[in-house]
Amino acid sequence: MTKVRITVLKTTLDEELAAEYGAPGLKACPMMTAGQEFLADYAKPEGFCDETWKAVYQYVFALAHGGGDVAFYFDDWMREPGKAIVSCNDGLRPVIMKLEATDIPAELDYAPVR
């Protein structure tokens, strides 16, 4: 298993939907900022949004376990193997990220609870 680089590409705000459904003064996500990078494998990286992790961990898991050798979804989604463009589940202010397979070995850095 190898680590996956997560790069925050941008934070967004759908102003039309926010005006109709959002709380007054809603802004783009305050949890993450464009340019932030994280390395992940089997566990959520420190400082990474819990809800975003729930939305993207299956892609991280696939890339960490060799999914970088092929393009996702029958070659009709991503141009380059080993990469994925994903977002969190916030429909009003999604954060867009790039996931990239790396050759950095993953290491268990905690003691599993039995």
C-alpha cells in the first residue's frame, strides 16, 4: 500500500443555491483552503475534514492499493491513470480536490485496538 497525495484545488460556493437554501452570510468552506496538501492511506490525515473524508476515502483506498495503474470508471472519467478529481458532499459549498497515487510506502503509525 502506498500513500495518496490529496491537494485542495479550490473551495466553491454555489451562490444561487446558497441564496435559496443557505444560512444568511454563508461563505465557502472555512475548513480547507486551496493549495493545502495531505498524504493519506488507510486513515484520515490529521487536520482533514471528517465529512470530506467520508466522501473521498473510497478513492484514496483504491489508489493506495494499486488503483493508480488504471483509470477509474472504464477509462471514461480521468485522462491520466492514478489521479482522481473529487469533492466533498457539501452541496452549497463543495471543496474540489485532486487525488494522486504516489510511490511513498504507507506505514501503520498507530497500535490497532483489539
